[in-house]
Amino acid sequence: MLATLTDGWEDRLRLGGIKPAWAYALLQLSDEGCSAEDFASFVGVTKATAKRVLKSYEEAGFCNFNSERKHWKKLESPKALVAEFCAIETKLKNWRRALYQASRYRDFAHQAWVVMDDRDVSPALRNLAEFSRLNIGLASIATAGDAKIHAKPTLRSPRSELRFWYANTVVAQRLLRNEAS
């Protein structure tokens, strides 16, 4: 996977302070905030889980808890670190399996590619219509290192905003780990 970071991505690393599965819920949280009960109902979890998640939002600086009202107020919406994801699936031979996996990457990525060994790309080339239909790029690399692009995808928004935010949070966590080492 390749990622193009946004300008000012360093200021967005707080996103890495929450679990990736909860990034989209934070984005969807009303600016007015909510109680643990409201959040539990909104995302379909127990009140105890809702409290843990809201506490993680607070620890990351996205929310503030009002103990009198027993209410979390959203201070700030998260901002994406990644402007564009490019996902790449490599296979020596099995183009169908690679195409299937690359099409799943489109859930979070702006473009997806299959890269194959040049000696075994012929079956995929006979099925370029499938790559085009799914908007998946196809490239091959020879043993000598020569690369060929056979089909180029069009840049599009990811299919799932939820998965896009999940991936952004994973990137933030990895960048934070690298920063700490």
C-alpha cells in the first residue's frame, strides 16, 4: 500500500490514539456530544463499551467529559492524514485471486493495482475487460526489472468511508510508533 499524506499530517496524528474500529464513529459523533447511553445506542454496543470508547476519544483530545451532565462534548472532528491510498496486490500467477483482493482494497483505496510476473500475465491480459469493469490497474514486471502497465485505473473515492477512516487510523498508529522509536 502506498499513501500520500496530507499537508500538515503531523498535526493529525492524534487519530492514532484511538482504535481504528472507532474512527468513523468519532467522525459521525454530533458536535453537541452525547451521554454514554446515547453513544451505546448510536453504535450498537453496551454502555460499558461506549464509556471506554468515549474515554479513548477524551484521552486523544477529541472529546471532553462534563461530570455534572455525565456527557461527552466533541471538541474536534478527526482529520484524515492520508489524502490518497494506492493499494497493490502482487501475485506470480493467479490473476483471478489477485483481482478479487485488489477489488476489496477499493473499499479504502482511491486506486488499486494487480502486479504480476511478466511470464504469467497472459491470462490476465486476455481478461482486461474485468480489470476495466472493476477499475483495477494491471501491471507486470519481468525478471530483468522491466515494468509494463497494461491497464490504468481511474482515481476514485474509496467505496467505504468507514474503511477509509480505519486505514487512516492504522497509518496514524504506525507513524506514532515510528516517531517513538
